[in-house]
Amino acid sequence: MNFSFWMELMKVENVKMTLATRVTLGGVSAVWLAGAEEELRKLDRYVRLPSGKSASCRPGRMAYGQLLSETGACVDEVLLCCPAEGKRIVTGHGGTSCSQALLDFYADRSVRESAPEEVALFSTGTDNFIIREADVMLYQCQTDMQASLLLTARAGLDARIRAAYREFRNNNLPGLLDELLTDYEEAKRFLQTRRVCLAGAANAGKSSLFNCLLEHDRAFVHPEAGATRDAVEELIDLGGYAVQLADTAGMRESAQALEMEAQRRGRELLAKADAVALVIDASRAPAGEEIYFYRGLNEKYGGKIAVVLNKTDLPQVWKKEEAGKLFPGAESVEISCLHGGATEKLCPLLVKLLGGAWSGKALPFSERQALVLRALRP
């Protein structure tokens, strides 16, 4: 049997797929497949078991093996799962190239890529859209808190919506519907990736704080001012929020084109930030240009600044009282990145600026759910 004939024989129709996991995050890639069982069994045969036989997956079973092309080339090592007839989950290695390799492999065999919502029905076997949407979004979670929020909504949101609608229909009281719409804004705050920017004068200890929050050395630290020449960003879990944390170049007067460009990029990140940790060297009095920079920062971003007085292991010149005069209304914290405890002191302030802790309620979490609630509201 020649290669082209084999390819034609193994082509499938009316099978859909979607990548359920985030492309750039996590150690695995999960591709959902949904379609006619007989066509999915054709695709099962591309998985070669350790015994050398082709996989033949049945409902409630899974198989481990290599996903092989017709020429015998290994696409990836995969775990093939069959939750029910007409449904498959193919799990391979994570990362951009591995995820795309899985999608390309099935696309070459006429499997049509679809939106996650379109394929989600197969994962649960239910018509309940809340459960279906929660299952899709669970694969996208970046923190434990995000997953807990979705699992709580999966279990209890339907009952909350029904109770709110009964209250409105029977007593003409829209209060519970309004509460659910407000709760949707809370869910959005938690499920979206937020931005926190570390800003301050050169040599204030921003990169040291960045490494403390990451709990490993990522940013370059040097006693000489101006060591950070470009912004460094990493994703962290900050009190349940998925936060893109940015370490920016120190702000100071400079005639060097490279340093001026780094500061320009830092200002762009500041403009996008949901919260700003302003790092100040508390061991010395600020220079005139620093005061000018701090005042300008307070005018633009005063409502989302947490003042971080660093280097308190040295004799302090700046204290919370001085910070309060320059940044009225902003909370401040005294830390030493060298002596530890910076994360425990700063994180509660940043969580507060991002919107506070999760209430623990079953929250509406998708725009579709919010549209339904608005439609129910007079």
C-alpha cells in the first residue's frame, strides 16, 4: 500500500479539535477531539503502544504511546484518553512547538480546529453552559485561586442565577440580579492576567525585590546604579492573581541613548500597570530629580501606588511619615530585600490595589453569563 493511498484511507470527516491548554505555559499540551467514534478510532491507530501495537481506546480507558506519522516519524509521546464515545483527549508535552505539532498533525488528517466552546460539550456530556464554560477555562488557569473560583462557580452558580430570577419574577426585586452582575466584575479581576510594575530611582533595589517576589534570581543585581537596562517580566501568583510582574530601569537624568530608551519602555509599562510598587532607598535622602520623579508618578498613578521603603537594614533616613507626606493616601511598607520578609509584607498591599481577595462566592465568570443576566434585568 503506497503512502498517498494510506493517507487518503485514514482521512476523517466531521471531527473537531481544540487546544485546551495555554500554548506558552505548563508542562503538557491537551488537544480535545470530538466526532464520530469510528473516525476517532482511525486516529487512535496513529498512537503506537510500547508493545508495538496500535492503540484501540475504549470509553473510560487510556493508553500511553508514541504518536507516529505514516512514515514512522514520532510527533510526540502522548497519553490518549477516551472519556466517552465520540470523545478523545490527547495529552503531549507542553510548549509552543509541541502544542503546534499536535495541532498540525491532526489538521493534516482533515481534523477541523474549532473554538474551545464548540468542542467543550464532549468533555462533560452536559448541556449546562456554566459547566461547559468552566471546564474550558479550567485548562487556562494560571493560579490555584483561579481554579478554585471556577470550580466553585461550576458547583453553585446555576443555583444562584435561578434563585435571583425567581426573586425578580415573583417579587419584582432585581437586587440579586444586580449582585450577580457586580460579582462578574470581581471574577474578571481574578481571571484576567494583571500587571504590576516595580518603579523607582536607580539603585533603589527594584531588581532585588523582583527576585524576592519570584523566589529565585531572575534579574541581574549589581551595586552600581543603572544595572537594569531593559524591562524584565515574569508571571507570578500574587495572592491568587496571575500577575505579569515587570522590573523596570531606574529613573534618573541620563544622556546615554541606551538608558533613555530603557526608561521610555519603563514608562510604557507603568501606563499599563494595574498596580505600581514604588521602591525607594530608605537609607538616603532623595535627590531633587528623584522628588520631581516621585511627584510626577503620584500625579499620574496615585491611586495604584504602594510605597516600598527598601534597605531598612541600613540606618534609615526615609520613614513612613516622609512617604505619607509625598504620597498622600498611598500605603507604605518597610522592607530589607537582603534580610527577607519582603514578600510577606508587600503582597497584601498589592493584592489590595488589585481589588482585594476573592469573596469565596460562586461568581459569574464569562461575558456570555453577564449578557444573560443583563437580559433578565428589566
